[in-house]
Amino acid sequence: MQSRAGPVALPPFESFLEEHREIVYRFLASTVGPVEADDCFQETFLSALRAYPKLPAGSNLRGWILTIATRKGIDSARARNRRALPVGDAGEAFERSTLGVRGTDLESGEDGLWAAVRDLPVRQRAAVVHRFVLDRSYADVAAAMGGSEEAARANVYQGLKKLREVQAHANG
């Protein structure tokens, strides 16, 4: 934002946090799930707190914090994918792997759509959530993900294609 006198000064960090906490949490809950959203939320705002004093006046705070949240969500998904999963019953593990559904989704009774969204590759999941949950433009998706608009469109397209395949499999 800019006034005649120049860029508008940044609000106090507490005000910034209050203004953006809901959308950041909604984004993280949609991308990493309710179990990991709290940790990612805290990491997002800790990173923001460290960098906040260095931001230039008039910065796009919403875009900036959602970019940080996107990267924290991607980091969380990568870390989760590197963790070993306990396997109780080999038959159950095989069933989960062939269905493409993680055990936590089955055990929690989570809505099948959200389970399918969380099973998307991390960049596709982030792009789909930015585009459809947060209703952001492809340019905003690209900025948040640190890529081109074409890459954002491709990630959304591939994510939707996979979600449609899951839906067709579930209905067929």
C-alpha cells in the first residue's frame, strides 16, 4: 500500500499476526492436515517474526506470509515422507499402499476428498489449495510457490487430474 507520502509503515507484529492467523492456519490445515498444522503454523510465524523487521514498508504481507506457510508445508511433507511408518499388519499396509491413503486418514475417518488432497504430491497439493481453498490467482500461486505461472497452472492441472481419477475410482 502506498500513500502520497510514500509506503505505508508496517503494523506491529501482533496486529499482523492477528490479521493473518486464520488464513494461514486454514491453508496449513488444508495442505498438511490438522495434526501437523499447529507445528507448521508456529514455524511459519517464528520465521516471519525473525524476518519482519527487515521487510520494506508497503510489502504485501498476506502474500509474504502465505509464501512462508507454503514452504513450511512443503518442508513438513518432505520430512513426513522421510519418516519410517510403523507397520502392524502386512495386509493392512498393502491395502493402504494400493489405495493411496495414509493410515491416519483411515483411522480418523477423515473426509475422502481431504485425504485425496493430502495424498497429492506436495507441490500439486499446495497449488490446488492456494487456487481453490484460498481462491488465489495463478500469479499469486506462482509467487507463493517460488515458480512460474505456467508451473503453477501445471501443478493445479495435474492435481485436479489425480483428484478426478481418485473420484472416478471411488465411484466406479
